[in-house]
Amino acid sequence: MNLNAHMQQDAGTELLLEPSNIAARSDAPANAADSARSEKNILQWVAYLPRTCVKTMIRMGWDKTT
């Protein structure tokens, strides 16, 4: 495993756990499948997009709709 890729995945997980993102994501009920898809999307995005871009995408709900 590429260390850089591993570090980027850790950053994606960190994004999921930030209080502002949890609050933004709690407005709609999610089931386990939705949550898993959301996490998978975010982990993919952090591999090639800037952190600020990923945060914006999460805030807009794209992790749930993509």
C-alpha cells in the first residue's frame, strides 16, 4: 500500500468525523447501505481532490447522492 494513499484515506475518515459534517449529515435519516456508500465516496474523493473540495461536496450532500 502506498503510504501517501493511506494518509489520504485517514484524512477522509477524519472528514467523516468532524462535528460540522456530522451535523450537516444528520438532517436526513440514513441506513447502513447509504452510510457505507457515503464513506466509500469520500475515501475515493480524498485520493485525488483537495480537502476543501471534499468538504464542500459533503456539505452539499453529494456523498449521499453520488
